[in-house]
Amino acid sequence: MIVNNIVIIGLKSIEVLDNVRRFPGINVSNLHAAPLDAFPDEFSKSVMRLAEDIKKNGLINALLVKRTSEDSYQLIAGFRRFKAVQYLGERHVAANVVANDVEDDLLLQLSENIQREDLNPFDIAKALERIKKIEHLSKQSDLASYVNKSASWVSQHLSLLNADKEVTKAVADGEMGLSAASQLASLPKSVQGVATEKARVEAAGAKKKKITAKGARRQVVEYEQEKEEQQSGISSVYEREEEQKMELIDGFLAEVYGDSPVPKNYRPFLIMFWDFLFAKNRLFIER
């Protein structure tokens, strides 16, 4: 039966594939029939909270399914809602039947997953990147509009794609949140591990339970300052070389020609010659 374009279908007629919901390290052979205690505690608790809300207010958002036969459907998005309705002992559920298109299925699934509160931020980042490529969204603002999120939210998540294993592990272990992780992930991968450890030590010294966004930001600022100082030091060396080179050339020409005019092309030739020597051998001549 169809009510306002919503189909009321039996739970037993819905097939749930593994790609709807993945649980790293948890072997759930049958997502449809598995009891909640077969899933991670955090997921089980969120399903029970959702079940209480559905019992009180009804199912606000219908499941997304596609028809596979006359009386069979495949779940595209809404696995947590599916398990909540199942937990309540319901036999039927409201569902939107979508067009049978593989790419549309993927987009719906990714968009649905992004809205979940229990999803790992790194999984959200990967989902955002896939949507960006599939829909050819070159601007983050367009991607933000597509998923109905703020541009800063999208930017923070996408920055995690550059995170190294230390930042990834710290987030997985609950040591830092999205804001702190996005700050550290903005650094080159070669320094993220050291920056994470320094932020961790700083947080412990301040008796903080987690690495804060401000603490992570301090590591970014410190890195930028060190980089600027190094670049400044390199610039000063080159300036010194240039001064020494011109002093040597001027002294040589004064000794050879005295007050006589220097041939027109001789000075440029000497400059090219000394440029070659400095570049080739990195000569540092003390005054």
C-alpha cells in the first residue's frame, strides 16, 4: 500500500547487505536477524534510544529501499532505524522506494551515513570525498549545500584525509575530537606524529582529558613559526652571498682596470661566473 508516496512494507521482505553498515572488528554474519548484543555497545545503545523516540513520536524519516522483486526490497539507507523498528517488535515499516540505479544508491547511502551521529569522522571524510567526485563538486561550498552542512564542517572533515596514523589513532582512542584532529591533519604528515605527541603532553600537563583544538592549533602555529624562521635564515644566507659576490667582483675589477673603463660585457660575464661557483660549490667567504 502507498500513503503519500511512502510504501508500508514488511520487515521480513527487506534484504540488508553488508555495505549498508560496516563494523570493523565485529563479525555479524546476518545484519537482518542479528540481535543488538551482537553489535558494538555504542551502536546498540543508540538504536535503543532511537527505538524509544520512535515509540513516542513515530518514525519521522522513512527507510530508503529499492525493489528487487515483486515482494522484496533491498535496504539502501536507514539501518539504525531498521534495527530500532525491529527492536520494538514491529512487523511493518514505512519506506521510500527509490529508482534502481547503482550510482544513485551510493549517493543516497553516503548522504544518509553522513547524517549519522555515531559515524567515525574519518568515514565521513571518505564519504564526502566520494560524493564530491561522483557529483563533480569542485567547491567545498557546493559540497556543503549538497549534504546540508556548513562549509566549515565539510572543510574540517575533508582535512582529515591528510591525517597520518598517529592522528587517526588518537581520534579512534577518544584522545581528540574533530576540531583538534583537523588542525593537526593540516600539517605535513612527516610532522603530525611529533605534533600529536607534543599536544598530548601539553594536555596532560594542563590536566585535560583530551587534546583540545586550541592545543592542536598551538602546534600548527609553532610549526609555521619554525618554518618561517628557517626560510628567513636561508634568505639571509643568500643575501650575504650576493653581497660577498659583488664585493669580490668590484675589488677584482678595481685592481685590474683601476680608473680605466671596464669592457661592456666583462662585468656580466664575471657575475655569471661567480653565480656558477656559488651555486656549484656553495662558497661561503668570510669578510
